[in-house]
Amino acid sequence: MRSMTLWQRSAVGALAFLVIAQVLGIHDGLNRWITDVHWRWHARLKPNPFPDEIVVIAIDDKSVQKLGRLKYWSRAKYAQLIERLNKAKAVGVDIVFAEPDQIDPAGDRKLAEAVRKHGKVVLPFFEWRAGEERPFSAEIQKQVNVLLDKMPENPQAVANLPSVNPMMLQPPISQLVLSASGLGYADVNADPDGVYRMPILLKATSDGHLLPHFAIAIACVAQGISLKDALRNAPNTVDFNGLFVRFYNGVLPLQPIARRGGSAAQFVTNAIGQPVPTVSFVDALSMSPEKFAGKIVLVGETATGTTDIRPNPLDNSLRGVEFLAEILANLLYLPPVRPLPLALQWLFIAFAVSTPIWLYTAFPSRKANIGAFFVLSFVVAFNEACFWLRIIPAWSPVSLGFLSATALMWLQRFLQEEAEKRRIRETFSLYVPPQVADEVAKNPDIAHLEGRRLRIAVLFSDIRGFTTYSEQNPPELVVRQMREYLTEMTAAVHSHQGVLDKFIGDAVMALFGPFLPDGANISVLAVASALEMLKRLEKLNEQWREQGLPTFRIGIGIHVGDAMVGNIGSELRVQYTALGDTVNLASRLQTMTKDLKATIVVSEEVVQDVVNELSDLAEFIDRGTVNVRGREQPVRVYEVKRKIPSEVMLNV
């Protein structure tokens, strides 16, 4: 990983995070949650009315109270109801009559006759789950064979559909299978969180029989098309007599629209979704057939205590027959919902991961942050646009891919910049006060490391007679005294916001102006620093006298003007320093202190800057003009002397 570049590490990290999230099921869970939230908002902001063409006849609490518990009903009651529904477009009875009527021996015959006579009744069968003890007999084998004979065959579709073992099917009794106009399996699959969103509506047996869901069989009868014709393009498309519905390997993505209907809807407050049109079973027995003319009628149990509960994203108490109504509404009456094509999903994931990596590689952090914000806004806007166009995007991998790539790049850039700040702080702490070094580390631009023209005050100081002193004293003493001396001189420079440029043997070069705000009187700072250097040297000399050591005398020259300031040097070694005539003149002024027998010598430009502010603290004595090597015009110079004691000067 160390040999990888910053963007390569981020790309690998983001992809690894996406793979781990997929393995742990994070993507699926997050996709479901975000989609559910959007469907709830859709139900509030853009509600679709539940189709009036679908009606549920509910075996509800009222029916149970008047007709008794469901298991004690004769199937003649269903026959009586079906006779009332003779003008319905289709009737789906969401009850599996897997065994003969134990209450009324004539009930099965009456129900079969009513079903056959009506001609548009669809009955369900179900599939035993793996591991369940499935009773089997010759009669059941016969029922299964009769059922499969009514199912269309399409061997080419088998590979793309969930497979079903025919021996696990449980059809209605044979006379009902033969009488029904359509048959379909009633099982529906929930997502891992127990919510029903994307039911499998097409399955197949290993020998090539297509098994439609109960809802498809009802829709075929309602649309007047045979199962064989409807499923001729399976598994990708189902044709409901000119109304083509797209499937995805047998799966139909649903728009959740339904909530509890009938009397249950009266006790729900702040509900979202549309109540399923519902009529009580006991009331339907006495209603006019005209009430159900042209309708798709679904008969099923909704009474309290039923185990047939199918939660959708809008209602966690939705009953199975009501969820069946929702599937039919999506099949026949609602605009289709479809997932974003896989190729576009991968393309958008690649965009979401690569864009922040590119931004943080190509631009400074601040610009990259702004760019990342706009990219995030685009990602969100794209996903939102897809949803409201009824295309379900890959919410999680796109969002997590973008966030992980951005976080990794930002973290690495942050660590990289922190390392650079430490380097800058360590470098400049040798030259400037700690607080200035911290400011430069926070904002490296103010250092102008590449070099620029800047108005600065330059101070040079030098020890008088240093060569003789070093010849007459042991090296250990010279090193000790120089360390103490340079420490004090550095403190004097830093205390006035100066930059310690370098030590040149026994000489000190300091700059005043770099890293300071515009308007700072750099000449005042330089002169004040020179006066403090003298004060500190006086104290050092007192200590050395008491110890019987040699003392130092120094000369200081100061000039102010423009110079080139920044990192200057070769490809192998650079140093933060200043170059130009201002630097040369300050050095010459320091040299003149010996000839003028002065401690501090400054140029006329310095005096013009400081005379008003320091006139009460220092005296500026005109020493006339002098010729400086390399300059055509003479330079007027001034000697600086303190007017007040050193202790007061330092306090000022």
C-alpha cells in the first residue's frame, strides 16, 4: 500500500468498502430503507387513488360474527357469493380448498358448479416450503397432474426463473381445478426485513411448465387472454391483451399504494396510502350484482387473528388479499416501476467513486471540497430524478461509494497537509517566533515560498574583534559564549516579530516584514529589536564579568526597502532568505559602525519611518553622507542612541 499513490489507495479502499458492504447486506438494507422513505413521501405528495376496478370482499370480523368462524363455513356460502358476482370481470378467491368440505358433503359440488357456471373465477394453489412435511398420495399426484396440464410450457424460460419442484405443489381438489378459469400460486416472498416489495410472480418447474402467480392468472381472466398467450414472451414480458408488463427474472417491482380498507380504515389516523375498496362478505351476499359489474373482485380473509398478513412500506398490518389487490393494481392500472439498468448502475457507481478522487488529486483541498459538494448534489439530484420517474436507483452503492472515496481522499490529503504543516513549522521555527511559525503552517501561502518582491527591514549585527577573541580563548569557551549570545540575540529578534535569517559566523541577519500584515511599521520593529539586543548583551556581559570571562561589543546596521524574499538556492539545497540591494546596504551599514564608532547605524529611510514613533525613546544623530561600494549616490546615515534607561526601553 505504501508504494501506491494517494488516488490508488483511495480507489482500492473505496472498492473494498463497497464489496464488504455488499457481503454484509448493507447495500440491500440501505436501498430498501431509502426507497421506503421515498414511497412514503410519494404517497403524501403525489398520491395515486386506488383503482375503483378492484374490490375486496372481506371475510372480516362482521362476517365472522354473523356467519361463524371460517373453518365451520360450508363451501356453499362461497357458491352463493359467486352467483352474486355474475357480472364481475374476474373473481379471485384467495382461499386454497386443498381438502374436501368437511362441513357440508355437497359444498364442493355446489362451489364447483358455481365456479364453472360463472366462467371467470380464479383459484389459488400453494407451494410447500422446503423442510415441511408434505403429505402425498395418489389423489394428490392426480391433482398435481391436472394442475400442470392447465399450465403453459416454455422450456427456454426455465433458466431465468425460480425453480419449483412439482411434488411440492398443493392444488385445490380436482373438481375445483377442472372448474376454474384460471389457477395461480398464492405464495408471496418477503424481503429479509419481513416487508413485501418485489414479489416473484413467475416460476417454472424443471420440465418447463410456467407457473404464474395468482395475480397474473386473475389479470389474464380480467383482460380476456389465455395464460399461454399472456406468457408467450416470458420471463421478460407478460402480455395482458395488449398491455405489456415488464418482469425481471420473474420479479415485479411494486409501487406501494394500499393500506387497510373496510372498517379497519376508520380507526387509523395519519395513515398514508389509499384504502383498498372493501365490502364485507356478509353484506355482499345481499347486494345487487350490479354493484360488482365490470369489477375485479377478490375474496379473502381480513378478520382479526388471521395469519395472512403482508406488510408493505405503507402499512404493516396489510392483509394478504389486500396485498393481492396492490399487485393487481400494479399489473393493470399503475405506471410501471423499474430498476435502473445494471450498466447504468455500474457507470454511475464508477462516476461517484472516481470524481472525488480526481478532485482531491487535481485541486487544493478547499476547491476540492467545493467540487465534492457539487458532485454530491448532482448524485442526490440524479437519484431523486430517477425515483420520481419511477426508476429505482442504486441508492446505497452510489452514495457509499462517493462518501468512502471522498472520506479516504480527504483523510489522506489532511494527513499529507498536516505533515507539510509540521515540516513548515519545524523549518520556520528556526527563523521566526513560534506563533508566527504556527500561522505560516496554517496558511503556507503567506510564506511565499517561491519568492516574491517585498518591502522589508534588514538588520545585521556583528561582534567586534571576534577573530582576536577566538584566537585567544579555548574553543570550548568560544562555543559556550556564542551559544549564550546567539540565544539572546534570537530572542530579541523574535520578540519583535522578526525572522532570523541566518548566522554568518558571529554575525546575525534578521528580516522584519515577512509574515506580517500590510501596514506594519517594520522599521520600528527592527530598531526596537536592535535596542533590545543591546540590552540583552549588557546583561550577558555583566554575568560574564562576574565569572571572569571576556565580554562582547557589537555593531548593528539597519536598512529598509524592497528585496526578493523566499526559498532561494539550488535544486539540492534551498533556504528561506532575502536578496537584493536592501540586504547589501544593511550589511554595509553594519560594517560602517566601526569607522563611525557607533553601535547602531541606520539609513535615512529607516529614520523617516521611525522618528515620530520612537523620538521619545531614542535619539537619531545625523552622521552625514557616506559613499557605499556599488552605489553611485552617497547614502545619508544616522546613529541611534537610547534616551531612556534600557529597562524602560524594554518595557516600552
